[in-house]
Amino acid sequence: MTFVSATQATIPSYQRSTGTKFNALNWMRKLQTRKSLRGLTLQQLNDIGISEKAANAEAAKAFWQ
């Protein structure tokens, strides 16, 4: 397995070899969603049924996960 450097992270080549356009769109969606999660207050997280711990864990994930 080979690795490719991409902005402070390494992505296994098998993850980028198929559906590159789809992957890029999916990664962008994940980045935006996780950025939004970081901006929610505790009350807003409670309103949507997500604990602060779960939100922080999700927001901390790398964009390809």
C-alpha cells in the first residue's frame, strides 16, 4: 500500500483511486458538517440529541474518516 501526502495527512492510495470526484465531494461535506458541529452550543447539541462528547469525537475525526 502506498501513501500520498495531502495537507498534513496521508491518505492510502486505495481510498483515492476510485471515484475521486465523489470522494472529494464527500470529504468536503464531512469537513463542513464537522465544522458546523464545532460551532453548536451545548443547548443546540441537546436539541438534536447529540452529547458534547460525541460531537467533539466526530469533529476531531480526519476528513477522510
